[in-house]
Amino acid sequence: MKQIITIVTLMLISFSVNSQERATNPLTFSDAYEQMNQNSHVLKQAGFEIREKEADRKAAFGLRAPRVFITANAVQMADPLTLDLTPVRDAINPLYEALGKYGNFSGVPNPDPATSGVMPILPDNVSTQVLRGKIQEGQAAINAAEWDKMIQEKQFAAVNANFIWPLYTGGKINAANKASAIYEEEAGLEKEQKQGELLSELATRYYGLVLAEQACKVREQVSEAMKKHLFDSEKLSEQGQIAKVEHLHAQVASSDAGRELKKAKREATIVKRALQNTMAVGDSSDLIPASQLFILKSIEDEDFFIKMAMENNPQLKQVDSKRELAATGVKLEKSNYLPTVALTGTYDLANKDLSPFVPDWLVGVGLKWSLFEGNSRYRNLQAAKFKEDQVEQAGMKAGEDIKTVIKKLHQQLGMQVEQLEELDKMLEFAKTYVDSREKAFHEGLSTSTELVDANLLFAKVKIERLQAMYNYDVTLAALVQVCGNPDLFLEYQTSSQAITESIWE
């Protein structure tokens, strides 16, 4: 038993260690992008929407097939349906009575085979007697017949199988199928758009975490520098080489550096939580970014991205879908001017007290053609055409807006590169400035304030430089999103044109 417990304990420890290693494993941007695509609730929702529209499209295709259904009816009428034929009886009865009493007949064939050869025709008196007898029998049958006929009882029930098969609808079914296919396509385009938006969000938060951790590194360097400065100032103050106030100023600077470091770490924690939300992973996942901030040595011109956007941008594609949908709407309104033809049929499955005169089944072709509807069809057709014009104008506006956004983002990329070049020069100057101030402070030629300011300037330039690279990456992600090609960001990130900034530099 002890051995089993020991083995289980070791397995749990091993599982825990492996889980921690997996949780703290450095994560590249590509891996984060893949996890986001797998876990994102937004993309899963978009996927279900696509499946919904696919089901709607298949349902619309079913409009072409016949509809088979069962109906059941139980009916209670105020009075039964009857057919009173007594006036017909009263009209023909006098004729039968007169002929049966007073009619004289001749030329009746002899019905007896034995004598028909000798006497083929009965004598007149015999003919009259035979026919009068037949007429009197007919009159008796007429008087005995039911002349007030029951057609349908006032209570009856029936179960019928029915079908309706549309043969011609003026284009309504075609329009419904076309519209459902467009809606399915739109759902796919919306997913593409959301995927692009999520890439931009992921880049903002992933590289935001990289920036935050690098800022923590800078703050750590400043804190260490201030601690060293505090130690040096303490020694110099004890030796009487600097005033005590310089030592006090070093204490304040060290305290401020520690406070800024704590603030930077908290900001990094906040950004990390936002990244976890974008990737749809749990709070327990300790995300460590492995990819570095980067800029590109060169990038294509504006026309390259504008052309790409005109071909791939999901919003523009959705406008095209809206244009097709509006054209389909016009066809649908025009179909209201045309007749509808359908094949129909009914079969009596079961009934109770249903009239025996009702047939067991029937099949027919029906036509419905609305000739006048108060001018509403014309107005609806006008509205559909105005919708076409509206979509056309919206598409033109969307195209111009996207061109403007691309030009703006492309200019911002150039601006970030220019800023980075200037900040590189300032960084070199700030480093030299810190070294000279530190040397001067130890020689008593510079104050603590000047040395602290030099270190803070150095840290400020470092952070601004990192911020410029971060802004470049975020802007680049937004640019490829607008172009409708988010995967291009991954290609740029790993291309030979990328210049990276290591978190440990």
C-alpha cells in the first residue's frame, strides 16, 4: 500500500512539474496566434454563425421540393346538408300515372322465345297491358324512393394526406436560394474580419506585454543604478566629499526608482491579463513572450497595400455581397408581378361520417396571380432599387475610407522609423551623458541631482525607443488587417527585413 501511495505521489509531482514547465514555456507570437484561433470565443461564435447560415441555405433549397403534410379536421355544422328532390318526383309522377292508366302501346317485341318465331310482335292490346304494368311498377318505385337525400351529416371528421409542389413562382424560390447563399458567404467574411481584428488585438496585447516587460527591465536597471548611486553617495558623504543633502537626494531617487519599478510590474501584470483574455486561456497560464519587438528595414509602398485591400478586405467583400443581395431583392419584388403555379393533391386516409359523394383522392394544378395590390408592389420595387443605389454609394465610400486608412497607417510606419532613428542617436548621447556625470560625481564635480537626471533621461530614451518599436508593430498589424491578409504579419515578423529588439538587451 505504501509503495502504491509513493508511486501515485511521484506521478502527481511529475505531472505538476510538467504542467508548470508547459505553463512557463516561452510563447512566440505565431504560437499565440495559433492558440487564439483555436480558443477564441469570438471565432467559435463566428463559426457557429457560418453553420447556421449553411443550414438556412440548405433549408431554402428545400423550397423546390414538394411539401407533404397531413391535415385532420373535425367539423360541426348548424344543419346537415340534404338534397330535396321531391319537386322532381311530383313533376314526373302525373306522367307515370297517366301512362299507367290510359296509355296505348303497340310494336312491343315478343319476349317469349317459344312463340317469338311465329309472333315476333305482340298484339296491341297485349303490348298496352305489358307496358302499363311496367309503368305502374316504375311509379311505385318512384314513390317508394328517398327523394330528400342526406348529403353530409352535420358532424363529421376526416384525416387527409396532402401535397403542394410549386411548379413556377416567378423567381421567388430562386431569389430565396440566392439570398441564403449570400448570407452564408457574408458569415464567412465576418469571420475573416473578426480574425483580422483579433490579430490586431493580439499584436497590441502581445507586444504590449513585451514592451511592459522591457520597461520593467529598464526600471530594474534604473533601480540598480540608483541603489549603486545611493551606496556611493553614502560613502562619499561619510568621507566628507559631498554634502549630506546629496546623500538625501540619492535616497529619494532610489525610492522613486523602486516605486516606478513596482508600477511597471503591475502594468505588465495588467497587460498579461488582457493577453490571456485575447488568447482565451486561463489566468493560471504564465505567458512569457518569446518574440521580440521589431521593425522592417523596408516595406512596400502604399499602392501595394491599397491593391491588396481592394482584393481582400472583408468589409469590401461584404459590400459586394450586399450589392448582390440588393439585386436579388429587386428580382424578388419583380417576381410579385408574376403568377404562382403549383401542383396539389389530397388523399383521404380516414374519415367518420364524411359524405360518400366526396372522392377518395384528387390531384390538380392551381394558379394564383395577383393583379392589383393597391400600388404596393410598385412602391416595394422602387424601395428595392433605392437599396441598390444605397449599397453602391456605401461601397464607394468604404473603398475611399480604406484607401485613406492605408495611407495614414503607412505614413505612421514611416514616422515610427524616423523617430527610432532619432532615438538611436539620443540613446548613444544619453549613455555618454550618464557615464560623464557618474565620473564627475565621483570626482565631486557634479551633483546627485545631475547624475539622477542623466540616468532618468537614459531610461526615458530607452523606453521611448521601445515604445516607437511597439507602435510600429501595432500599426503594421492594423495595416495588414485592413488589407485583409492578417497572415502577412507573421511573414513580416520572421522575414530577413525584420530588425528585432531583444528583451534582454
